[in-house]
Amino acid sequence: MKDLERLTETVDQFCQFITALPASALVEQDWGPKEVLAHLVYYHELYVKLVEAFIAGVPAVPPKGRFQDLNAQAVAASRGVTPVELVERLKKANHRLVELYQRHNPRKISVEIKAGAKLRTLAELIPEVEAHIRNHLRKLSKNLKEGLL
């Protein structure tokens, strides 16, 4: 359970960080706080979709391409979507991911997060996802302190 608690805590911290930013820091740019948020939303929603497909026994087609290209697509898809809506989507996706983890054996659920990527069990994925979000939060916090946001 520790991994789930940590993930939820990190998602909550990230969402609180974003909602506390001034509007000027959330304007659309190449790779600012809003774009990082959109990137995290994209992957969180993807994880849910992949896990749900695995549980349902239906083939899941992981996205194809380089992570850099997938990130660019996620950012492009977020244009015009408010940060508030993205925060809500991240919270909703995280709630669903936690629910799936709790209801099923996370060691028996395998997902491929991108075509050609190694298979990960849900149990392996959760700590990786938490660390990924925590690292983005740390970088954004540092940029804020340095006046770069």
C-alpha cells in the first residue's frame, strides 16, 4: 500500500503546486508548467486505459513513437484546455489507477506503455510513475525559486 499512498500524495502535491501558480506561469509555452501537467495527464490516462484493457482481456495498442514525439502530441492536444481541467483529469486518472491496483493483483497486470517498451507489471509501474511526477515537481519548484516561471 505504501506505493499507492506515495503516488497519491505526490499527485496531490503536484496538483497543489500547479493550482498555486500565478496565471502568468501557466500561459501556454513550449515546455512550461501547463505542458508538464498535460504530459502527466496523458500518461496517467494512458496507464488507466492499458490496465483496464488488460483486465478486460482485450488487446491494448500502446502508442508508437519516441517519448519526445508522444510528449509533443500530448502538449498539442492540451492547447486550449485549462490547467484546472487538466488538474481534475490527473486526479481522476490517479483515483482510477489506485482503484484498479487495489481491486486486482498488480503483479499479474502487465502493460507496455509504448510500442517496444519493456513490459511492466502495475506493481512495478506505480513507483516509477510516482518518481517521474516527483522529479517534474522538483524541477518546476526549482525553476519557480530561481524566478524562471
